[in-house]
Amino acid sequence: MKLLFTPGKIGNMEIKNRFVRSATGESLAAADGQVTDALVSRYTELAKGGVGLIVTGVAFVHESGRSGYKMPGLHKDEMIPGWQRLIKQAHNYGAKIVPQIFHCGRQMQADSAQDFPPIAPSPIAYKRTGITPREMTDEQIWELIEAFGEAARRAREAGFDGVQLHGAHGYLISQFLSPYSNRRTDQWGGSFENRQRLVTEVYKRIRQVAGQDYPLFIKMNIDDYVEGGLTLEETRKTARLLSDLGMDAIEISGGTLELSIWKCLVPGIKSREQEAYFLPYAPEIKSEIRCPLILVGGMRTPALMEEILQQKKADFISLCRPFIREPDLVNKIEQGQEDPVTCISCNKCLRFLDRGLACYVDAEA
């Protein structure tokens, strides 16, 4: 496992190995978005388990962007001390840690919508709730661009090693990028160039507020798997644009929470042929960018992970579900344990997320 355990870099952030914990919502925060002991414990275990770079579950940047309760926030300065406690524990074990910052846009749970009516690029009903969001005004768009910048500023002040933008899975940034959810006719929609405007303005504001040297990367869809949505052809152009802007890394995923989320959470992975379901897209994106590519999506065999790195199809290996079951997975792989990945990709962990993120296989056995 030569390359898996060699250091890598994202911007100026040095990472001890090539393992990334892909952002995973935990439903473990306090009702007001504060970090809890349960969250601190979760990230301590991941860091202790050998993960090189931990990306937290989504942290909302504005009260209007919280998709559900028990979600942590970076929307005000009062959140900083709680995050500092968590970051310290991760750093104690040599891990780097960044928050994934986001706004849910139209993909808001019904209970949250009672407090904050959802807003989005266009007034298209969210099929999971039937609720139609309000179309964002120009003023609201600039307010949220500022909110992303301020969240990144708080992340740096708290001691995070960088920040990741959530530009995938049908959330707000993804909604602006996708022609399915962005049907505006002003400067924020319509043409390809206009649909890129939000993410580029968010990028520029974060650089202005958090610093040009602060590691900044994005998770983005290679395909929405929705009729009229994003496809690889446009995603390649977006990746090139963001890389040319100066984005420090790109993590690729796919699907939307509304209609096609199981495309990024393929169940029942039982053979090597079923693994790495986004791998076919990796060379298409990697050929367009100058920054590192982070690959996520159903990788379960350490030998395959190593092969992907050796063949330069990706620069980092990102895992979600295996780390829910085995936060010490990286240590097991480094120790050479046979068949260390015991996650069966049943998705019970995510179906029962309202109980708090956990592996429920043994609990129900």
C-alpha cells in the first residue's frame, strides 16, 4: 500500500496519507447548531483511527439553509468555541479537518420549512415535501455569498485546516449549477456562464475573507441523473473553470437528494466489479483540472484503492459508509489486516439518520 500511505497536499495543507473521510451528516448537533460531546467523540475516533483528512458533515452558513434539525452550524461567531474543542481532538491524532459548508436551498425538510420558508434559484416544488420555494432575489443571493465567506472566516478562526464547499447532491450551489433547478433568466441563470456565477462569486468571497492561502475545495456532481439536469459534458467545463480560478481540489459525486440520491449511495456492494462506481468519470474530470482529484463512491478493496492512485486516476480516496462502521479502518489497512472493510453497503446507517449516525447492522442482528 505504498501510495495510500504517502503524504499528499491540498493547497498548502499537508495530509499524512491519501484517505479522506467524505462529508457525512451525523444528526448529532444540538438544536441550535452547537457542537455536542457526541460530535467531538465521533471525530476523535476518526482521527484516532488514522484518517488523513476529515471532512465534517454539512455545516449550514445561514439559518435559512438548515435542511433539518441536529445539524451543526457555522452561521455565527458563537459556534466557534464548540468547533475549537472538536478540532483540537482531531489535531491531537495528526488528522487534518475541514468543515463542509452549505445551504440546503429547496431541499429542506418539512419541519424546518415551518420556521424558514425555503428559498432557491427558481420556484420549483421539492418533490419530497411538495413545498415550492421562493425564488431568491438578487439581494438574497448576495447575502448568501457573504454568508459563505463569513462561514469560511469562522472556520479559519476556529482552527480548521481549510474548507469544502458542498456543490453536489442538489443543494443550493448545485441548484444554481443545474439547468433542472435553475430556470432563471437574469445574470444568475440561463446560460452555462450565468449558472456558474454563484459558485464563482462564493469562491472569490471566501478568498477575500478567509485568505488566498486558505485551502478551499469543492464537492460537485458529475451527473444529476435527472432529466434536464447536469451531465458530464457541463461538469467537465465547470471543473476546468474552478481549477483555473484556483480551487485547491475537486471531489466528484453524483445524484440529488430529491430524485437520485442512491446513485451516490449504491447498495449491496459485494464484488470488486461493483466498487468505485464514479471511477469511470474520474479520467474525464482529471484531464480538465490542475488540482488534486478526490474520488468517492463505494470503494471497499484496499488493493483497488491503491491501484487507482498508482494509475493516477485520482489523488485521494474518499470513503463515507465504511468509516461509519469502522472509524479505525485506516489503521487496519495500514496494519495489513485481511479484508478490513466489513461495511456491507446496506444503507441502514443513512435510512435511520434521525436516530443519529451509526452502523445499525449489528444492533439489529
